[in-house]
Amino acid sequence: LLLHPPTVPQKEAESECNKSATRLMGQGRLSFFSLLRNLPLLQASLELSRRSSVTALGNVPPSFAKLSPVRAQGLSMSAGKQPEWMKEKVDAGASTPWYHMFTKGDPEYDKYMAEEWGFEVHEDRKLFEMLILEGAQAGLSWQTILKKREGYRAAFHNFDIKRVAAMTEAEQQELLKEGSGIVRNRLKVKSAVANAKVALQIQEEEGSLDKFLWSFVGGTPLLNTRKTMVAETEESQAMSKALKQRGMNFVGPTILYAFMQACGMVVDHPLGTPEWEAAKKRLAG
């Protein structure tokens, strides 16, 4: 299940990871796609656990409607007993950012993680862009989409919602040709246009896409306090249900949880890392 072998207690870590994944998939709580979607973060958890240990947290977060500002989520991937190798506190003094486990020194990816991922986004155009890009990633890696981001911006009029909603069938067909600069998937291209039309309806009915999407976290970022990574939460499930009912596609709860992470609706840096501490101070201030 690991893309790269962990450096410490390897056999125990792999065994626990594999058993947890098998148990979760058997219970229907985590699909294989969801597991693959979270492998980089699982890798980071394994590496961070090498340096320290964690204290077990509760498994169920309070209702997001009742959470106070700078709220915390306590969802765990499994309600089972935590393995010994996870019971250490994360080293907050680590000199290397935790996400280097999967960015592998890619400067564009590092810059994205350092300057964009987890920071609040409230502009409708940017929120729409991230919705489309996260949907485009389905079945692929974020690195692939990130390298094509400028191509997507050119193809979809810098994600101007009105212009995307007005794209003709001929324009959509052009994007399926070689050299378009995007992932040439017919369903994903068509969904971008259809989702833009839904976004316009949301703006008209709710005032803004920002107001509607942020309502699923009560308007305030959720600060992660759990020790294990999850593929989706009740907030992303609620958002997915609402957007699907309105007619959007490629907005499943796993895709939307990644969207919420990227746009700062949830702050999912591993607990105790410098990035987590910085986010906590930023939100409290």
C-alpha cells in the first residue's frame, strides 16, 4: 500500500496499515480509490510517527453547526485500537516540511503546498477553479493537474463562471484535441460547463458561491486535531449531497474533502508540525 518504504518500524507499520485498510474496505467505509487518494498523507503519517507518538482521540466530531471558531475535528479512520507505533507525539521541530514525503522536491508542488494548500479561499472564481481542478484529478495525481493548471486556466477562460457556462459544444470539442493543455476526458470537460451553470444558479439564489460552500463548515475553518487521515467527513458528505442535488458532477465526498483541504475550509496539516502550529496561530489571530 505504500508508494515508498517507510524508514522505521517497517514491518509493524506496513502490517497495521494493511490491516486497517482491509478492515475499512471490508466495512465499506473506505473505497480503494479513496485509499489511493490519501496515500501521500498516509505516508506522511508513517514518517511522522517515526519521530514521535500520539495520544488517541475520540472518533466522532461534534456537529459542525455547534462548533466554535477555530474548531477541531476528531474523526479517525478507524474506531479500532491504535497501534503502538502511532502513539507518539509529532515532532514540531522538524526542519523538513511534512509534505516533502510526497512532493519529492518538486518546486512547483512545494510552492503550492507552502503558499496555497490550507489557506482560506473566498473568491468565487478561485473556488470554482478548485472545484473543477479537484474533479479533474479523479483517478489521477494532483501533481499531474498542478502541472496542467495554466492549461486549464487558458482552456476555461481563467475560470470565469459565466464564460465557462456559455461554452459551446464546438468549444468543448476543441478541448478534447491533442495540445489543449488539459486532461482530455469528455465527461470531465462537459461537467466543467454543467457545473458552471449550477454555480451561476447558486450565486443567484445564495448570493455567492463563497457563502454557500463555506456554510458547510459554518463559515470558519476547521482545525484538524486527529491523528489519522480520513478520505471524507460529514461536512464533505453534506456538501456533496447538496451539489449533486443541484446537478453538479465530479463532486463526490472524497473529491470535496480534498477541495475543502485545498481551500482552507479544513486545516489538515498533521498535528504538531510547524505548519499546523502556524495555521493555529493564524486562525486564532
